[in-house]
Amino acid sequence: MISAEQIREHMPVMAADGAQVGTVDHMDGASRIKLTKTDSPDGKHHLIPLAWVERIESHVHLAKNADEVRNEWQSLN
């Protein structure tokens, strides 16, 4: 099982199709990953649920492809 403690700041976040969808800014509570806004296509922070994480190595690997992630992530102003 994936634990929030395994996720570190500045880890790349990779979609299932191999595309990088962002970089970890920090954990937002125990169940959401906040991505940096500097890597964002719209200059905003985005949140993704920890439930989307398939595995963690040197990267955070998601179980969704990049299009799904971008369509379903939560955007912050």
C-alpha cells in the first residue's frame, strides 16, 4: 500500500503513459499530492489523490494516463 510518507518534495510525477504531469510540491494532508505550479501548463497548483498512485520509486507513478490526470485533477487558484 502507498503511504504519504514515501512521497518527497520535488519528486517527478509520471502518468501511466510515461508522460510527466508535474512535480511534487508537498502533501496536502494525508490523501492528496499538491503539484508545483511552475511545471503546470496553466501556472496553477493542482491536487491529485494519493489513490491514483500505483507505485513510488525515484518518481511517483500514477495509474492514470496524462490526459485522464489533467482532466480529473483539482485546480487551485
